[in-house]
Amino acid sequence: MIFLCAYIIKKWSKPAHGWFFFYCITTLVNNAGYLALMNAQTEREAFLIWQFTYICRAWIPFTLLKFALFLCTGKRYPKVTTFLSHVHVIIYLMVLTMPFNPFYYRSYQFVEDGLFPHLVLERGPVHFVYDVMCFCYAVIVLKLMISSAIKEKDSCKRRQFIITSIAITAIVAFWIINVLRLVPGYDTTAFGFTVGAAVFYIGIFCFDILDTKNMTEAVVFNEAAVESEKDAQPDPENQTVRPKIEAFGDCDTRIKLPLSEILYFEADAEQVFAYTKDEIYNVKLRLYQVEEIAHSAGIIRVSKSHLINLRKIEVVRPALNSRLYVKMLNGEEVLVSRKYAHLLKEAIA
């Protein structure tokens, strides 16, 4: 976990990274506290360790919720974050004052029997409310992850959602075992956090679930170079023939459209459209057929439904999940999918 925290700090660039780092820290402290509890000698020592552990334990479900929200939606939900933050602070304060109130735990007992020393805790009414909250978190997170995996067209991104779902499912499964007291006297949640962290570790370094391997940076093109390319004409002495494609304009007027004038192609349902600076034309071909024809003219695929002319790009800027936005000379922006982002960067390098 320490190595994972260091890695995230090094690659930190998104809010999702921050919340995952928070999850790693809280899990690390929680598990360290649980290990310390195994070596406790007295009830007082065990109780103080438990209170220290809850500094982070109370926040783990919340950090996973926020991480999932950012990963799937990219939204912050500030009001919800503020409200839930206050709730978790109140929960920890109840644990901190546990000897003087019966709301979170009614009672506790230090037991030295079994595999290792542990506390036997009797839950209070607030703890049941907290369990319901955690269950709601789990439902929301898993629903988000599964629905995102189903909707996601990019196979790499889909694997990221699946791996994250597996990690969170493992955590939730061991938490449910603990809530139902299927292993009496022992807190299986800590083991669940460890299993989840191991799956996350595999996901980060094998499936790049945090998008840290393909960090994107904005690329701004030299406007003078773009303008000169835009206005460039074929050399009359060489009689260079500009490649063209058959297109149809207003009233189905058939024309031979020079590829050098096209900014980008867009596939919409069963139709393909060619966009120039001022006009839109219908191209009666499949997008893959257009790609084969136009590739030699510097037109490349950037998503399932778009081809762009590299010579007509004004600005490239980063988007969420390692995608890119490409602003064309007509002011329109085209979203470059994560699958093709590295190909675009190589093409314009």
C-alpha cells in the first residue's frame, strides 16, 4: 500500500487519483491498526488502538464512493460530498467518545482467546444506520461500475470498470460477512480491504485503471503553419493532382471534393458526412472505405465515428479518461477516443 500511495502521488493528475490516494491511506492505517490490535496486551490498549483505527476506517466507504463517482461520471457532487463528510465526522466522534455514549457501540469486551486478541463489540443504533449507509454506497458504486462497463465501447476502459468492480465486490463481500457475524469475534472487513487493495494493485499496473500510463497534454499548433497549409496550392509546374472523393451536396449535386479541403468525416447511423470549413457533404461510402481512400491525404481515424484531417487541426487538448479534444479550423471540436489518442499523438509528433 505504501508503494501504491507513492505511485499515485507521482502520477497524480485527476480528482479520481486524489480519492483513490485517500482510500489507500485510510486502508493502510486501518489495517496497520488491526495488526496492532492483534498484539494488544490489555483492554485499554486494545480500545485506544481501535479508536485510532477508526480515524480512517470510518472514511473508507466514502472514499470508494467518491472514487467511483469520479471514475464513472467525472462529476464532483459538492453538496453530497459536504453532507456525507459531516456524517462521517459525526460517526468518528461517536467512536471517539464511546466510553461515554452507547449510540455507536453499546459495549465492548477485550477477549484474548482464539487466534489472536480482539475486541467483541455490541453494535448500537447509529452503527446500524452506518451499515445501511455503507450498503447504499455499495449498491450505488457497483451499479455505476457495471452500467459503465456495459455501455463502454472501448475494450480497455471496459476492463478497467470490470477490475474495479471485482475489487469493490471483494471488499463488500467481506464487509457483509462481518455485518452478519458469520465469523464471530473477528473483523473480516480488514481482510476484505486487503483483498480489494491487491485487486486494485493488479488493476493499476496491468490494466491502468487510473489512466496513469497514457497521460495527455495539450498540443497547440502554430497558427501560421496551419494557415499556410490551408492556403497552399499545388505546384503548377509539377501538376500535382490532389486526391478527391465523390460527395453529394444540396439537391444531391454530385461533386469531386478534394480531400485537402475536408476537415473531418463523421459517421451518423448509416450515413457518412464530410465537413469542410463552410459546407457539409454526404459521402455514400462506409467510414472504413473513406479511411482507406483518405489515409494517404493525412486523414486518420480518431474514434469509431470520426476521421480527421491532420492538416486542419487548430488545437488538441486533454479530456477525461485519457481522451482528447481536437479543435478543427472551423471551430468544431471532435472527441478522440482513448483507443486512438496515442495514434493521434504519434501522427502529430
